Amino acid sequence: MKVLVPIKRVIDFNVRVQLKRDNSGVQTDGVKMSVNPFDEIAVEEALRLREKGIATEVVAVSIGTADVQQQLRTALAMGADRAIQVDFNEETQPLHVARLLKAVVERESAELVILGKQAIDDDANQTGQMLAALLGWPQATFASAVGIEGGKATVTREVDAGLETLELDLPAVITTDLRLNEPRFVKMPDIMKAKKKPLDVVPAADLGVEAPPRLETLGFAAPEKRSGGRKVANVAELVEALKEKGLL
């Protein structure tokens, strides 16, 4: 069984995000970039399936410019067998990403797609669901445990009421939650070996995906700084204070 793992290049979660001086976007020059943490968990889960003899090949794929090869090499250092860069130099949006991934899935004849439930830069939480809909495959989101046996996937997911267990026929799409696993530490020898692993570059235009509807970003603004709080003596004073701020 071939497992496809889409990953996204994002600003490292330890970095404090800042806007450019002209407020035209987020500052990324000289900023540490990493694999989206949820996607890193997806890579780890795919590797564990291969180590159990369930998966035969783990393929990491990312969409973007040549910069994403750094994150693909990280996935290869973790243990992925090979990687694919879908070369695309414009801003990506969830639906367009899902369409590109669908084309890659069909091209690779993958039987399972595991990806993070969301990216920490836009928190859209849409790509996995859209991909499953486009493929016509069953899906399980926010997975905290995954089991594969007899052509079926058993996925435990956390919901408001507790835990929910789903059984899916393969092929399927699974999105990962934080509690699914802890990604392995990448050692220097693994990083060196990853440089020799195959990394294919596929132009987005070669996948035959039509241009997506564009969302236009009108501007960026930092949130207002929090002002100091105040104590109130009773409920009536609290209500009056909320009215003054236009909250009631």
C-alpha cells in the first residue's frame, strides 16, 4: 500500500509572527521555516504503518517554489521513501491545493492519504475534507489513533462528547490531530542520507488542474494591544461597563 503525505512549509511555531513594515504581508525573510507540525505527525504515522509492514512506500508531497524542498528533505530524513514538489509560485488556497493533490494521488495510485488536520499559518482546516470529496473517498478527521487491517482503516477521533471510532474502506483520507503520535527525532546521518533520496519536481501546469477561484487579500493588520483591566464592585457596574464598550 502506497501512502501519500502532503506537507506544508510554514513559519516555525516557535517564531513570533510579525507583519512587514508596509503591512503588505507577513514577514518571512530571514525567518525560520518548518514542516507544519500536524503534517509532521502525519509523516510519522505513515512511517509507523510502513514499519508494521502495512505500507510499502511513503511519499511526501508539497506544493510551492523550490523553497519547499527543504521541508521535503526533512520528511525524507524522517524516513519517507521519496518526495514530490509540485512547482507552483503563486499563493495557494485550500481548494486549489486539494485539486492538485487529487491529481498527484491519481498519478501515484496511492491508497491512503494522511495529512495534518490544518496548517498553523491559516488554520483553514479544509484541504483534507476537500480532497476526500474530490476523490470520492471516505474520510476521518482529527485522528488520535489509526489502525489498518483487511482493507479497512479504524480511526479514533476526539469529539466534544468524548471519543468516536470510525471504520473506513480503503482508499481513504485521514487527517491527524496532535495526540496521534510524537514525531521522531531526525539524526544527522538521516539528514545526509536524505540528500540522496529521490525528489521529483512536477510543474503544477502538467497536472491539468484549472485555475482556482481567487480570494483577494485586501490588507493585513496586527491585532490591537490589550488594554489594562478594571475591577467592578457588583454585577450592575459590570453591565454598565460592558454597555460603555458597546458589548451589550
